Amino acid sequence: MNPRRGFIIGLAATALILMLSASTVSAVDTAMCEQAGRDLPNNPDIKAFKDCAYSTLTPRCCRKLLPFAKYYDCLDVPTYRDQVNNFLKDTKKTIDNVMDECAG
């Protein structure tokens, strides 16, 4: 086998390995989001955030979300995002409102 062909085959194999490992990471993230969707609505800290979210969000209220920052990427999963918006519905807030008020 000539060196150029060997390099191209090696490059293709590396790309395939990276694609497979990326899909594994994605599956783990999805599993984490699914678990969060089941567990977080019953979490006392999340309930405490929701209780204070009925009025204007204060820094103290927003800080209640800090331990859950690891789930931020889950907001890119449409079903998870819908679950969170549905959870917040009776507070008259959405994820976007919370992000604006807590970041501002």
C-alpha cells in the first residue's frame, strides 16, 4: 500500500471513530435529559425556584437554578424544553423569560 493511500484510510478510520464516539456522547446526554425530565419536577430546589418564579425573578431566586446548570444543554432537546415550559406554565414564565430575567 502506498503511503498516501494509507494516510487516507487512517484519516477515514479516525473520522469514523470520532463520529461513533460523538453519537455515544449524544446518547448519554439524551439519557441525562430524560432522567432530569423525570426527577427534577419533584426536586425541592426546583419547586423552590418555581415558588419564587410567580413574581419578578430576583437574583436570590435565580441562584436556585445554579446547581442545575449541567442540564442547560438539555434545553436544546425539544421534548425536554417543552417539559420545562409546561412545568413553568402556571408561573406565566417560559425558559426564555427566565433566561432574560436571570441573565439581565
